[in-house]
Amino acid sequence: MCEDCLPPGQPPAGFDLDRFRQLLAVVGAHRQVLLDHAISDLSKVRRGLEGGDVPLAAIREHSHVLSALAGTLGETRLQAMSEMLNREAHAGRTGDLPGILDRLDNLLGFLGAQRTT
């Protein structure tokens, strides 16, 4: 996990908590299912982006998925970072993977804490 991670349960700075609460209200009784799937999908993205030499095709794929998930959950800064990463990968550059992974770790910590509340 990242050095600058927030304590579990703290939403990342700039997180749209209202959007997240609206999403939880929409899914109602299926809250746990949503959180479980979000954590699973985000963890898969994280595994695909971590490590040394991540192929550009993998960066494009995972950043696209991450952008959609982050936006849906209300993590608008991570969404913007993921969109930039995707553009960078299309241009043949790897972009800010460490910054994205740190931000993703914070989101995963926040979501994990929401499963128990």
C-alpha cells in the first residue's frame, strides 16, 4: 500500500461523497454486492497496473476501466487522472502510474471501510 494512504474510512480529497451516497441509495439493499464488486474490479485494475514494465496496451485497458469505475463511485480526481493516463498510453507514454496507484489505494481503503458500516 502507499505511504500517503489515508486511514481506512476517510474519503480521498476531492471525493464526491454526495454522488457516492446517491449511488448507495439507488442500489439500496444491494449495497454489499455493489461494494464487493467495486473492490474486486478496482483490485483487478490495481494488479494490472502495478509492477515494473506494464505494457501500454494493459495501461490503456486498465485506465479505461478505472476511469469508468472511479467516475461512477464519485472519485472524480482519480477519474481525471485515469483519463489522462489513457491519453498518455495512447501516445506511447506510461504517465503517472505511482500517483494513480496511491489514489487507488486510498479509494480501496475507503470502500473497504464502507462494507462494514
